[in-house]
Amino acid sequence: MENQATLHYVYDPYCGWCYGLAPLISVAEETEGLKVVAHGGGMLAGERAQMMSGEWREFVRPHEARITALSGQTFGTPYQEGTQFNYDVKLDSAPPTAAMLAAEWVADAGVRMLKRLQTAYYVEGRHIAERAELVHIAVELGLDAHAFSTAYDQALREIGMHFRNTQALLDALGGQGYPTLAIERDGMLSRIHLGRYFGKPERFREALAELMAPPQPVA
């Protein structure tokens, strides 16, 4: 079936709330006629990139506990007891966002790559800002290593423009940060308020079905 609408997903790979949103993104991907397009915002890119630290760990842990309580998405032991205590880990949004773009260009698999990166980081504790790790993950997804690597290098060169375009979209939507969802249909953009759906994928499925239903003829 031809796509009737696009769900724009503004995210960051180091945003725990975006990881918590993953079940809703899965529902969106299962919705007939709806294409999900991911837009990385660069939360920790450029001058905002940083190394793992005790301060960062203490900042994110209360959020992660709440994310699990609300969404059921769990954070793995390798991440919580390993990565969060490894101060050689770099937190840089640019490489994993470039990996998402490369996967989209090579195999129309951008959202699949994003979700796999979230699991790799938050469950398996893998270092998703490292090129070798990203190529390895791409191969795990069935992508050709050479094609992915070439596309990844190009995406890194263009990542600044991608972040700027995402920020422009976020501004147009009046979004406050990550995650932000909006549905585009017939050239019109409408932000979806996530509070009523977070942790409630079946309610979100019903809402999307209503949004995608053809208009009823006027009697």
C-alpha cells in the first residue's frame, strides 16, 4: 500500500526517553500506509559531546528509573554496571546519528538501525560513538559493510546540515526536545502529544488507526 502519511520522529540516540518510546515506534511501523522518518537532533554533538562521568550517570539514572516504570523498557546490567562507570566512553550523538542516516540510504533501514543502536547502548552497554562498533552493528542487521561504511563517512560529512534541518523541524512544531512526534498528511504537520500514549502502545495504535482512517463522507 502506498504511504498515505509520514510520522516524523525527532530523537537523539543518547535520549533515554527516546529508548522508552521504542514500543510506540514499533506500533507506528506496523501501521499500514504510515512511513516513519527519524530526525536526529544532535543533543550531544559538537561542543556538547562529552565523556561518560559520574555527574552524567547521576543525572540520567533517576530518569531511567522513571522510564522503566512508565514504559517497561529496561536498562541492561552491562550498561548500568559497566558503561556508566567507564569514563573512556564518549557520548557523541554525531556518529550514531550518521549510522542511522547511512542505514537509511543503503537499505531503507534508518529506524531499524536507530532501534538497534538504542538496544546496543542501553541494554548491551556497547560504545555506539565508535566507528568500528557501528559497522559491526550494521553487519548484524544484514547490511553490506563496505556500502554502509561509505555511506557512513558521507553522512558524517553532512551531519551538521541534518542537525540544523532537525532543529528547524522541531522549531516549526513547537517541540521542546526529545522525543517529539508529528504526523504529516496532505502537506499538513500535526504534533502528537506523547503524554497520553507513553507506555501505552495499544492506545497509540488506536490513535494512529483513527488518524489514518479515510474521511467519512458527509451525509
